[in-house]
Amino acid sequence: MVRLLVVLIITVLATSACSRTSFFYHRIPTLINWAIDDYLTLDRQQQVEFDDALDNLLEWHQTEELPKYVDLLDRVIVRMDSSTPLRVEDMATWQAEADTYSEALQLQAVRSLAGLIPSLSATQHQELRQALDKKQVELESKYVDRSDEGYRQDAIDNLEDNLSDYLGKLTNAQKADINAAAQNMIRYDSVWLARRKEWFDGFYALVTNPGPDAEAALLAFLTRSERAPAAEYVHNTEVIMQAMVDVLNARTDKQNRKLISKLTNLRDDLATLIVDEPEA
């Protein structure tokens, strides 16, 4: 549940580089409630507590975290609008910084929402178990039977879609860079699915038996689950990052204008969402 909240918030921010950012951000509570409904049916009191916790989480995010996002985007925009070629090290630094924001959000989500866990009933436990199992089956049916060609085509489509969102139509040379990267990627579907199932099982065990301190138990579980990523994942991440750098360094003037405009719009939209801390 905690990861679901974090993923939804990060996804909204990452995919809303336009004037719709504020609209989507303010709809995060609705989107999260829709997503939670796929896993649990909360009773009236639980829903009230959940909504209050979610409001507090988003208030914290707008007050303390969004200024950091804006600062990062300011630096990215300056770097991308310069004539100096982008380096993989630049991309890795930005990604590492963004990861720290995601980790902070996850930690705050645990603190805000852990109180809900002890109130879940046996019926809700069963509902959660069935939903997790259904989700695992859906993931396996989606990924396990893909051919190697299908896997690489999915990687190509994802990269092209993500980059074209910010650059516009890609050139043939840029598409060739993406294609070459996809051919160099290593499949790790089975590793990812196995880890996903292990996480689902561990989370369910914690929810059904959190012990006297649900917050501490959940924090400990998340810490244990954040182990070193699979070697295949590390390799693919490096390949993708290099491909993105190659494509960005080959961007045309028109693509650069679109990129800077997209990033600036996102930066400005996030700035409007920042809530100043109340005076003491």
C-alpha cells in the first residue's frame, strides 16, 4: 500500500509536464483511493483516517518536498539549455537525487498511514490476499510469455514514447540509438516477478501480523526489501541511461525548444503548488 501511494504521486509528477500538472496533483487523493479500492474496501472510520493521513502527507509534500523538485528542475533546465554535451554522470546524479526524494516520500507515507494496519479485519486481510494474488497473476501473464523480440520491442516503444513526450518527433538516428540500446538489454522478467511475489508475500505477512508497533515493523520491512538490485537491472539501467544521453545530445534546435518548454512548464506548475510553512 505504501509503495502504491509513492508510485502514484511520483507518476503524476513525472508524467504531467504540462499545464495539467496542478489538476492531476490535486486529484492524487482521488486517484489513490481508486487504486486502494482494488486491494481493500475500507469501512467508514478507516476511510476517514485514511483521508486525513493522505491530506497530511500531501501537505508535507507540498511544503517540504516540492521546493526540492523545483530546485532540481532549475538545475536540469540550465544544464540542458547549455551548449555543453550531456554526460551519463549528469543523468546519474539527477536520478540519484530524485531517488532520495522518493525514499523520503516513502518514509513519510509509512509514518502517516501505518496506523491503519492494525484496524484491518480478517475479511479485509482475505480481500488483500486475493487482490495481491490476482495482481501477481496479471503481471506474470503480461510478461512471462513475451518473446525476446517482444521484450525488446516493448523497451523500444517505452523509450521512444518517453523521449518523444519531451522532444517531439524523433529522428531516424535517434531511433537507431534506441534500437541499439534495446538489443543490448538483458531480460530479467523472471527475477523481477520472483522478487515482486516475495514482496507481496512479505507485505501481506506484515499486514496480518504487524506486532505492537506497525510503523516500526513496516519501516523495517521496507528497509529489508530495498536490497541491492539484480545485476540485470543495473546493466539495463546503464544501457537506458546511455541511450537517453545519446538521444538528448543529438536533439535538434526544435527538439531543444520543446524540451526546455516542457521542463519549464513542469517547473512552474510545481512552484505554484508549493505551500509555505506556517509561521510559528
